[in-house]
Amino acid sequence: MSEALSQEEIDMLLNGNSSASAEEPIETLTKDQLDIIGEVGNISMSQAATTLSTNLNHQVKITTPRVSTTTFKKIIAESATPKVATTVEFKEGLVGTNLLMIDVNDSAVIADLMMGGSGDVQTEELTELELSAVKEAMNQMIGSASTAMATMLGRTIDILPPNVLVLNEDNLDAHEEMINNSGTVCKIAFDLVVEGILHSEIMQIFTLDTVALIEDIVMNDTAEVLQGRQAEEVKATPTPVEEIKSSQSAEKVSVSKPQFLELNAKDSEKATKNLDLIMDVPLDFSVVLGESRKTIKDILSLGTGSVVELNKMTDEPLEIYVNGKLIAEGEVVVINESFGIRITNILSKEQRVKHLN
């Protein structure tokens, strides 16, 4: 005679699931893996926050990452829906999937700020326009994060176009396969703060395959997923550390102080005597009677018979210029019905040479 089935076993038969599958064991990460993936997440999301700051025209800050392992099913169960999920498949450089999740209402705030609004919105549904704005924001954030990761890991990382979807109670069944079959994932949670407008939580989720590959790259620098010519180009490109080592091992070059000839007074005397070689060079000789500053209105009002007052007194000497350099002073004289200038004060030869230079 068979034993009676327990209530738990009856529920398993009715639901078509086992308790083991309902509570799938969660894998754990080593301390090194937690430290590495936390640092990668911190650097990549810091860059993403900088990009978001530019798009929103508001300062965006993120907190220190909180790293843990869980399942996607558990994330959905513990989170308040609806959520905006942005999934990105790595095309080159890494394997697996990168996922960003944020509340719908917080996404609406980001969308409103991107479109020039104040961010003062409350909603649980996104319009097509808002969803497009959020998609663009997430696209640029993940693109910046991937670039930061590529710099940190020293290799090219390329991603496929992101897929943005809204998870709510009505469409969870449509994504049941993704939710139930994702296995253990690594969750990196951040507090995201937009100055005085938004305080939210954003999650970056990696598959364990991605975590293992990142650890291998950082710890051993032996992992390589690029293929063909591109992989050879990446390998051929020296990292900053390699460049420093290369420069340190380069052949030393002897360096000595430059030597200059001493200057003495005879050189300046020789330069003065050489003026004889340019004595026949023509120069512009001009005499300034005086100056005055007028507005455009005053200039336009001038006509025949107008008198313009200058800044010179009648008894003050006139200025004599050669090529725009003041060299002497003088007074006006009349010679055979022509104006002339009598020099009353002249600069010394040394002073005139200085003015000519």
C-alpha cells in the first residue's frame, strides 16, 4: 500500500514545478570576483552617470556599488513593478548580457528632463515619446559604460543595439522564459541621485559568464574573445603600462647644457657703425599738429567752414615722427609760401635708434 502524498507533493504535481526549481540554489562569487566586478561596475557606471548629467543638464551622482548574486526571478519578485529593463548583448570583447533596470516613474522623470522639462512628473505608464527618450538615455549610458570598461580592461568592447522593455504585472508571463531560466546573475545596485529632483536605485546585472571572463582578463590577462585581424590589432596596441616599460628600457641619450657666446659692449658699438650701410633707405617724415577725439555724430555733422579744436595749445611745440616714432619737437615756419618745421628739441642718436627699432 502506497503512502499518502504530502500537501507539498500535491502542490508540486498540480503546479507542474518542484520546490527545487522554485528555489533554485544561488551560486556565490569569490571575494576577488566581488571586488573586481564591483570596481568594474563603479568605473563604468560613473562614466554613465557623467553622460547622463550631460543629457539631463543636471548633476547626476551614484553611490558605492552593492554587489550580490541572485536570480532574475528573485529580482522581479522583490522589486516593485513596473520596471524599465534595458538589455544589451555584448558583440565583441565580452560574452553574455548586460542589463540595466530602473523604476518606470523614475524613467519618466529622466525622459521629462531630457525633453527640457522640470522632472516633476508622476506616472506608471510611459508614452511612446517618453519610452524613446528613456531608450536614448539608456543607450548612451551603456555605450559610455562599455567604453569605460574597454579602457579599464585594455581591449575593444562592442555592444549590440539595446532592447528596452517595460516589465509589469500584465506582461510578466510574456517574459517568463527570460525570468525563470536566467539562472544565477550578478547584481550591482547603485543609488542614483539627480540633484534635488530624483533619488532612485539603478541595477546593473551581469551573467556569471561575463563575471568569470572579466575576472580572467583582470587577474591573468589571458582571456581573448576577439578573433582574426581585430584581435591581432588589439594585441599589437601597447597598454599604458607597456609603453612606460618600453620607454624605461629604451637606449639612454646623453644630454648636455647649451653653450652661448658671451655678449660685450663692442658688439653694440659695431651695430651702430653699421648704420652707414642703410643711410639711403627712405623713411616717412611727419609732423603732428594735434589730435582730437570725436563721435560718429560729430564727424557726420562736419561741413565746409567747421572748426575742429585740437588738443595742442598755440605755444606748445609740434611733434615730429619718423615712421611713426617720435624723434623731435619743433615749430611751424613759412618758407617761400610753403609750411616748414623748425626743430627745437631733438632726441639723442642712441634714443633715436631705440625708437627706430
